[in-house]
Amino acid sequence: MARPVYKLEEGSVQWQFQQSRAKIRIMAGGFANGKTTAGVILTLKIARDYPGANILLARSTYPKLNDTLRKEFLKWCPNKWIARKNLSQDNVVELQNGTVVNFRYVAQHGKQEESTTSNLLSATYDFILIDQVEDPEITEKDFNDLLGRLRGNTIYEGDDATMPTSGPRWIALLCNPTRNWVYKKLVKPRQDYDKGIMNPDLLVDPDGKPLIEIFEGSTYTNKANLEPDYIETLEAAYKGQMRTRFLLGEWGAFEGLVYPQYDAGVHMLSREEVDDYYTQLLIDGFAPSIIEAYDHGIAVPACYGLGFADHFGNAFVSRGFHEKEKTVDQLIAMIERERKKLLDLSGVVVEFPPVLADPSIFRRTSGNSRTVGTTVARMFHDKGIAVTRANNDIVGGVAKVQSYLSIDKFHRHPISETMGSPRLFFCNELSFIDNEIVDYYWKKDSAGEYEDTPTDRRDHAMDMIKYFMTHRPRLAQLVPIKPIIPPRYRSWQELEKMNRYSRSHRHAA
């Protein structure tokens, strides 16, 4: 039987994945974009050029391992390379040059999964490949533990000067887009770095350079290795966000997300950008409308947001906190500290309006509905912080937030001044907003259909944002500010004012 042919086009995602020298490389994207095959081809190159290497190929469960990854390896590995394979007993393939390829499922002590003949943490590896690392059975701890096993020092015997002289001590991860720990701890920190944001979760070398490279490709990037009817079938089966996720392979597209409009690269602004814009508004004589919102919690996190709205209809959440197990007095002190930061920023005295608060703090009941002492709202009031009930309408609140997050091609961005912009922004220091909004989904009923109710877990920042938008007008009510055309004899005066404003605005930026 003829050997299969792997068509690797120079410059393609699969080619870039092979050429990478990153300690940790991730290949992600749409269905059948060649992830598993690319991982196996990389494995075979390392197995050939590092004779005597110890290699691990892993998946989340034993059946998935044998039915996919192991089968793909045997498909592409030349038979003449194999010295011994004992798949039924130890699930190992030994090659003629002494390299050993171990097929294992990822298992931690205490997990109740299928039995295996080997513990992953009892060996040292030169190279590790994990297929479908986003599977729920694989945890961040599994990944970290495997990183600790990359201590192999097998000598390189190839002719490529760019390859490590020993090891190579690489780990390759293959996955479809998801929003679990893989995205939050590996993908997003690297994406943040590319946007100029230093995420504390980013894995870096001693020089501060990222250890991770990410390669993403849609199903179409592997069309050279697919039959045309395969892509046609997927196009017929997947629509909407499912198509965006599983064919186009985009991390931001997830069926059932409450806020699919959100993009950290668009809606998150730096501390400098937010603060400079706020002070520039004051300089230009446009007093921003201060907004505060609060979602109460003691055992669960309390979430507070402080921000402002400008005269163009934009809203900014610039400061805040997300803390649990704090007393009311501690929470009040934290609010006062955030207010002081805003006051210190400009030196302008600000009168803070009542905080748009969680309606539950106005009730005099405990968790079992028995009447208790004074309300939390009264405790805030007694400490000098006025509060008022925020609009707790879920569907209406979500719809308003969605509309402000959406890109309006006719709206000018408040910072870059380019056309095409949302109207709601967050300071990127408020990571708790990003952590919740990318994992905020609609509930499903017993039939698997989505309900008009978001999931009620890890939603404290989401509730705070809805409260924050309580008094923001619906976008249909926003009236664009039209320029006033001055009399001809005043045109030169108005033009000079505009020029001065433009010069000062550019200088501040």
C-alpha cells in the first residue's frame, strides 16, 4: 500500500509550526486544519534527529489516545523505522535509532480514570506532545507537572544549526478554541503581549521573552490535504458562531456567550489612555459624568466599578475592585480609596452621585429570609456613601451592554479618533472584568435550548456593569452632536479655536 503524502506548503500555518523553536508551541484552529498530523510530523523529525530520545504523546483518556493520536502516529511513521512496538502491553514504540515513543493518557494521582501501565510523572522526557489539550479532563496542573518532566538531554545529530544541541525539551499543544484554562493561562497572556500588555500569567524566559508561540489556522488552511466535499459538509452543518469557532478557528467565537461582541483588544484601554482622556475632557471644559456601581458580596466577591461618561456617549469603567470575604467597613474604605485616586488624578473636586447598587442591599433579610438588623444600604449611608437602587432588569440590561460593546462604524473612537468604535471601555488593570466576560454564557433548558437568563456563577463583575449602565441612554435615544455653523464673519475665530483644541489634544495624546 502506498505511503500517505503530507503536503506542507511553505509559509502555511503548518509550516510555521514546524519551523518554530519555541519552548511551548500551540497549534489551534478549526476542525481538520492539520493539527494532529502537524504534531506527529514534528514528533517524527525529533525522533529521527535525537537518537535515543524519550518522547511522550498524550491525550486526555485512553480511548481517545488509541483511536486518534496513536493511530495518526502509526499512519505516518515509516515501518522501517520501527524496531519494536508493544501496544497492547506497554503502549510503546521503539525506533531503530533507540528513540522511545510513549503513548499515555494524562493522569494525576487520585483521578478515577482507566488504568495505565505508566505514570506520566515517573519519567523524564525530551519532547512532549498533547493532543486536544482543551479536553476537560486535562487541567492546568497536568500541564505544569509535565513541564517539570522536560529534562531530557539527548544529543542532537541533525544538520540544522537552529535546533537545540540537546533535548530539545519542547512541549507542543494541539487544540480547538475554547475558553478554559488553556485560553486564560496560555493563549490570552501571549495575545496580550502581542498587544503590548504584560499579563502576569505569561510564561517568559530569564530575559523576559515569551516561551510560547501560537499558530492558528482555519479548516481552509489545510485544504491541500482535504477532499473538497469534507469542507462542503462542514459548511452545511455549522452556522453562526459554531461556524466561526469550528471552521474559522477563532478564539472569540463561542456559542451561547452573552457578550460575543467583546474583544479585549478593542474594549480594554491602558491606564494611561483612560486617565489622559479623563483629564483632557476636564481641560477642554467637558465635565465627565461620574458613575459608580456596586454588586454586593461577602462570602462571594463584592464588585465595585468607578468610571465616567463623556459628552459623545462613551462610558468608561476606569477603577474598581473584585474582593470577597471583606466586611462592609472594609468595602467602604476600599471605595473611598478608589475615589481618592480619581480626585488625585486631576486635582478637580468631584461630587460623587449615589452609587448604583445591587437592589438586594436595601432589603432587611438574611439568606433564610428572616428579618435582621440594619440594611447594608443604611450602613453605606451612615459612612457617607450614598447608594441608590440600580436597574436589575436582566434582559434589558444585557441588551444595553451589548449595544454599547458593539462596533458602530459611524462612531468615532474617543482615543484614536478613527471611525468605527464601541461606546463602552474598560481599563485593562481590571482583569476581573475580562475574566468574567469571556466566560459568561446563557443558560440552557432541559432540551438544550438557550434561555434569556445568563448563568448565575462568577457573574459579579457582569452584574456591576449592568448597574453601571443603568442611566446610560439606549443607543436609539442618543442624538449625534451636530456642529453649529457660525456666521461667516466668525468663521476665522471658530477655526482658530478648533486648531488650538486639536493641537492641545494631540499634545496630550
